[in-house]
Amino acid sequence: MRDSKKIFTSLVRVKGINANVVPVRSNKPIDKNLLIECSKALSRIHVGTPLKIGDIICRNILNTGVDIICTKNILK
């Protein structure tokens, strides 16, 4: 039986810096059926700096209980 969940990885836009995006991932595996909807939800998000690894970008995405967290430090 195949696992129907996986860690979601993506990029989120950042306001006001040269690096236009920051890499993010889910803190827990998420249903594969929701990956496209997660991408659509994150496409509407713009975050500000500073960002640290582990900062929560989106809490409880799509009411799944899964948080989207930052995976790179961006100071300015």
C-alpha cells in the first residue's frame, strides 16, 4: 500500500528584497490530493523580512493542521 502523504515544498514571494522568493515546506506530510490547492493558496501570499528557518509562513493550510515553514534565513 502506497503512502498518500508527502512533505510539500514550494516557494513564497518576499516583499522588498532582491531575492524575490524564499523556499518553504510543510512541517508534516500532507495528502498528495491537496498539493495543487496548497500551491494555489501559497501563490497569494507575500511575506516580509526578516525570515528565519522555522518561521511559520502559513498556519493550518487548507484546514489540514499542517503549517508551512520557512527553510532559509533572509535578513533583509
